[in-house]
Amino acid sequence: MSDPRYFFTLDDHGHYTPAQIARGRWAHDTLGGPAVVGVAARALEVEFGDAEFTPARLTVDLFKAAKTEPLQVQTRTVRAGRRIRTHEADLRQGDVLVAHATLIQLRRADAPPGTEWHSRHEFTPPVDDHTAPRWFGSDAVGWTPDIRNHQNASRKRMWSRVIDVVEGERNSPFVDVVVAAEATSLMTNWGDDGIGYINCDLTVALTRLPAGDHVGVQADTHLTADGIAVGTATLFDRSGPVGTALVTAVSNAAAQIDFSR
């Protein structure tokens, strides 16, 4: 029997109970990063989303590995201004704080006058992307749906239909892009011997929400020193870039993940 295509069931008391597919790769009794950041994004958007505002920045600090136990979320407003709104969420398992999220929303407006410089970001999704939920790409290989093909030292990218966070509820575009963006750590820290850095946060910055049912993540930078890594990626839909993602990570070499097996 295949895994369900959702990370959690949600009950009337606000408990997010994880499905098998929410488990992470670092340890069998922990939740994966995409599941945790997905809960944070969903909870903040459900509570504070506004059609006149864009969720321009979400930062999720991952304090410790969440266990395969129910999550609960506590949200609050920091400031609700006319153009800028700030909200926070704490993700807990019992008395343990496992993650903290901050959402900045900006009111949409007309652009200022004048011609501006824009950075260029080339990204071409796989042609037959309907045949698999996730495609992995690397400069050395190109696109394939098999993660094992891309354990090399070249630039990485991913194109995916994102798993729903809650059973019976289709992700919003905001939740989709946040869940996909958590792959920034994988895309930037993955080398020819696997991945040995574990990210302790995720920041997603958006100019607009993605359209369609796929989100792309393409590595842009990867810097390391003394077992600490910083990685950035550009986020895409079929029309082009929608924003960027940033992760910081720390060496976890004792639990190195080898995707080639």
C-alpha cells in the first residue's frame, strides 16, 4: 500500500498527527523539514492571510528535530500595520518548542516609475513532468525522476508537485512554495558523497505567489567553512522566478545521507 499524499491529519483540537510520509531521513522517529515548515506556513496563512497582501517573507527557525508525534501551533500578531503586517507561530510537541516562524506580509501596490535592473534566472522544467511527482536535475546529468542519478558535485535543481500538508485539503500556492523551498538545503548541500549538513532554518522571500501545480527550486550559492553552510536558491513556477530561499546548516556528518543506494 502506497503512502498517502498528505503529511498530517488535523483534528478539532488543532493536533497535526503525522502520516508515514512526513518522516525525515535523518532518523526514523523524526519529521522531515518540508512537513514542519508546511504546518507553519498553513497555520499562519489560515489565521492571518489577506487577499490584499502578499506573504513576502517567512522565516522558520528549526530549533530541534521534531518527533513523529502530533504538532500543535500557537499564533499571534506582532503588528498589523497598513502596509506591513508581522505574525508569529510557535510549533510545539507537548511542552517542547520545536520551531518558531515569523511571517511578514506586504500590501500590494503599483510599482514606482522608472526602468530597473533585474537579475536573470534561467530555468527549464522537464518536458514530461506529468509522469512523476518529483524530478531532480543536475548539470552533470539533466532531469530524471530518480534521486539516485544525481549524487554528484554539480549544481542541483528540483521540480515537484508538492505533497499536501493536511489530509483532504489542497495546499494553497503559499504553502506549496514554502514546502518546496525546504529543498534548498538538499539542492545546495548535496555533494558526490551524499548530504551531511542539516539545516536549522528556512527563509522564503516572495514577490508573488506561484501559479500552477508545480514549484521549482534551483541552487544559486553554496558557501561553507568550519562545518557551517549557507545556501540560496531561486524558486520558480512555469512563468519564471517567484522568489528566493535561504538556509543555514551545520555539519551532521555522523548521519550522512547517501542517496545513491
